[in-house]
Amino acid sequence: MSAPLRTLGRITGAATRLVLLPGAHMNAADFVSAGFFSAITRRRLPLDLLAVDLDLAMISSGEALPALQEEILSPARAQGCRNLWLGGISLGGLLALCQQADSPGSVDGLCLLAPYPGSRLTADAIADAGGLAHWQPSAEQLADCEFRIWQWLQKPPADFPVFVGYGAEDRFAAGLRKIAGCFPSTASQVVPGGHTWPVWQLLWEHFLDRRLLPT
């Protein structure tokens, strides 16, 4: 049995909580160092923020999202959290999308900062089928979370709130544009820069300033 997930949090009992998942080779403390928590305090936002550590081995084994649901998301609901958002950077963003694709209704919105769009094999399979609009996933493909994400992205709920932010020079920009294109243009934000913390910090500021979270 895996050890319980490690978290860092700013929990005040607010009606809205955002759970953030780190990218590969990151941890929850990186969100603190990057000023994600202080940006909320500076704005005096009535928002609880929880950053989660996710071990790559746990992600590879498929244990990460069940643990997230059992240890963090379900307890938040049980404690009366009315507005529960999930977000992440890079690989964390992909996992947030996978959680929504596999468990609709488990969260109320997504904050995606340069969400990893999946492997080239996934992208090529969809492109070879004529693009996302024409792709019909096979049962074999749907055993893979990356394909299930793109199936959900084919027709996400029109009223489901999402923020997609990334740098114009991000090495995954082509795939990120495709993710952003699945939502209204107002849901995305593109800033100069690559797949780096300064870009994600700026995008976090933009996300908070948009006041998308219910308060």
C-alpha cells in the first residue's frame, strides 16, 4: 500500500478550494517557492489552496488519481467544500484533465498551466484519423488515459469552467493550442516564454485576476 499523499495547504474553511498537481520532478513546496500561495494572500481571496506531491512511480502505476480522489477530493466534498477546482502544471495538468475525463462531476473547474498534451504516439494516432473531429477511439486506445482525455476534449461540457494558459514558445505549444482550441477563446491565455516557472507564475497571476473562481 502506498503512503498517504503529502500536501501543503492554505486551508481556512473557504467555500472554494483549488487543488494543484505538480509537474514531473516537482513537488508541492515548489508552488510555495514560486509565490502561488502568497499571490492569494496578497489579493485577500477567499480561497483555500492545496498543493499535492505526486511520485512518478505512483503516476506510472495508476495509483495517483485513485489516491487523489480518496484522500483529497472526496474528503473535501464531505467537509462541505461547495466549489472544488483541480489544476496542475505540465504533467499535473494532464492528470487534472484525466481526473475530469474519468470522473465527471468530481471537480467543478480546471486551472491548466501548460498541461502536457500527451505523447507523440497519441498525437499521431489522432492526426492519422483525420484530426480530433474525425477520430473515433478504439477500445484499445481508451485503455490509455491520454486517449480518454482527448475523447473528453472532443466535446467538453459547454458550461464547465476551464482556464488554459501556456507560453507561446513552449516546446509543447502545438498540442497546447489544440487543447485550448477545445474551449471558448476566452478560456485561454498565451504569454511570451517557454515551459518554465516564470511563465507559469505569470499565468497564475492572470488566472487569479480573472476571478473565475466562485467566491
